[in-house]
Amino acid sequence: LILALLVWLFIVIPVHEILHLVPYVGLKLNDKCVVTISKGAVSALYDGKTKRKTFLISLILPVLILSLVITPFLFFLSSLFRIFFFFLMILNVFGSYTDVYMVFYSIFNINKTDIMFGRYIYSS
């Protein structure tokens, strides 16, 4: 379980944060993509204009991709490795709860025609 926690902290979290940026720029990170590492937190920010649909995809993409990667290991490995990947899956889901919350919050509070820039929303 400690190994799963270390893998989650040093591999899964940074990959999760980078996956937030993929809908904005594809696989080519640019100068508008910012990944910050501070005391106790890793965050990904996109410093550019985006639409609500792209924003929603960027929120949910990491939990979906990482769950799709981890799930096959739960079914095809032996019991000890299965526990390892089950614990990784739990950490992935609980670590993404704010992203899932923000998806539902954004669906109900951001209009489809709004353009977002950083933390600001421009309503047309």
C-alpha cells in the first residue's frame, strides 16, 4: 500500500495534472500551459481562452483516462498486484473528486456561450 501511495504521489498526480491540459493544446504543451509544484500541491493551469465544452472535457479527462488504464490491471493480475492497483484506483477516484464536482458545478453555472479566460468568464 505504501508503494501504491508513492506511485500515486510521484507518477499518477503529475500525469493527472498534465492530462488536464491535453484538451486545450493537444499533445504539444506551449507557453500558455502552466504546471505548478508547490508545497503539498501540483496544479495545471491553462492561461488562455476556452469554451465551456473544452473546459468540461479538461476537468473529467484525467479521471477517465487513468481509470481506463488502471481497470484492466484489476482484472488480469494476481491478488497482491490486484490490491496495489485497487488502491491506486481508490486514490485516483478520491483524488479527482474536486474535478468531478467542478464538472457538475460548471454545467449548472456556466452558460454554453460563455468564454473563459483563466478564472474569468466573459458572457456574450
